Amino acid sequence: MDASELLQRYQAGEVDFRGANLSNAGLEGADLIGVDLTGADLANANLIFAYLNRANLSKANLMGTRLCGANLSQADLLNANLRDTDLHGANLYGADLRGADITLANLLDANLMTADLRSVNLSGANLRGACLRGANLRFEKRCYDRANLRGTDLRKADLRGANLTGADLTKADLRGADLSEASLREANLTGANLTGAFMKGVFLTDAVLAEAHLRQAHLVDAKLERANLTEANLAAADLSGANLTAAILTKATLTQATLKRARLNRSDLSRADLRQTDLVGATLIEAYLGRADLRDANLTEANLAKAELSSANLAGANLQGATMPDGSIRD
């Protein structure tokens, strides 16, 4: 079937084109709203600015297809092959992409608001500037595999409120991304670059952020209980009011970071670099600070009850009004 036959039959009222061979077809700007192309071969086709709203493209082969600016809102792309597909500026609002292969695809500035992306493979994809607000990428045992976003380019992406529970974001580039209120519980962000990311109120409970780059990140009121931040770089990050209860911060860099009123109870800060860190009003009850560097840190009115400080470097630190490990209040 060629493009002209498809369009002629569609205009005559036919919508069922399941399994059609339309590879390399020229369908730029085509109006195919609600078309059924289940299992169709559209590899390398030209669908730039095409209207595919509510189209059924489940299990379709869209490898290398050009879908720049196409409207795929509420489309069914279940288990579709979108490998190396160009979706620059495409509208995928509310689309069902469960199980789709989107590796190496170009989703620059694409709209993926409220899209269902469970079990997707986005490894190496370009999502720079994309909007994933409210998108669902959560991992569900026995139902959906972890979303694969390893090495994905998500610079300045809008991920506000997105569900990325259990997602694999190893070495992903999230510089300047907005992850406010997003759920990243149990997510793997090992080596990820979150420099300057906006993460107010983000949920990172039990997440792995070992060796992650979080310099100047905005983590106000973030939930980081039991998170693994071993050797993470949090220099100049804002963690005011953050919950880091039982978090692992071994060898983490927190120089000039703001941790006002942060909760660090039972956290492991051994060998952490906390020079010039603002810990005013922070609670560090039973925290382990073995060989931590707290030179010139501000611990005014901090609670260090039962904390391990015996080998920490507190030269020049301000401990006025702080509760010390033995329960005494420093003048």
C-alpha cells in the first residue's frame, strides 16, 4: 500500500489498516485521526506534522520515522518500536507508550504530559526540554519492568509531579531539569548529573544517588530518607528542611550547602566534607560523623544529641546554642 491509497481509503471512511506496509511512505501533514495501524510497518516514513490523535499504533514499527511536530495525543503506542525515531516537538499528551522501545529517539521539546511510560526503554534518548509533567514511569513488580532512562538527555526537562518510582536513570543528564514534587522512590540515579536541578519536595526515599552530581541543586523539603548519597557532590545545594533520616552520605561533598532545619537523624556522614555548611537548627540525633570535616560550619542551635563527633574536625565551627552529644547546650 502506498500513501495515496491509504489517504484515499481513509477519506472514504475506512480506518482499519492493521499490518499495512507503509515503510518510507510520504505522509507529511496527513490527517489520520483515529486510524488503526496496529502492527503496521512505518519505518522511515515521513509523518512530519501529521495528525495521529487517538491513533492505534500498538506494535507498529516506527523505527527511523520522522514525526517532528506530529500530534499523537492519546495515541496507543503500546509496545511500538520507536527506536531512533524523530519526535522533535511532537505532542504525545496522554499517549500510551507502555513497553515501547524509544532508545536513541529524539524527543527534544516533546510534550509527554500525563503519558503512560511504564516499562519503556528510553536509553540514550534526547528528552532535552521535554515536558513530562505528570507522566507515569513507575516500576510495578510483577506487572511492569523498570523504565530504562540510562544515559538519557533530560536537560531542562519538565518532570514536575512525574512518577519515576524505581526508574533506572543511571548517568542520566538532568541538568537544570524541574523535578519538583516528582516521585523517584527507589530510583537508580547513580552518577546522574542533577547540577542546578529544581527538586523542591521531590520524593527520593530509598533512592540510589551514589556519585551523583547535585551541585547547586534546589532540594528544599526533599524526602531523602534512607537514600544512598555515597560520594555525591552536593556543594552549594539547598537542602533546607530536607528529610535525610538514615541517609548514607559517606564521603559526600556538602561544602557551602544549606541544610537549615534539615533532619539528619541516624544519617551516616562519615568522612563527609561539610566545610562552611549551614546547619542552623538541623537535627543530627544519633548521626555518625566519623572523620567528617565541619570546619567553619554553622551549627547554631543544631541538635547533635548522641551523635558521634569524636573524630570530626570542628575547627572554627559555630556551635552556639547547639545540643551536644552528651545532652549539654553549648553557650
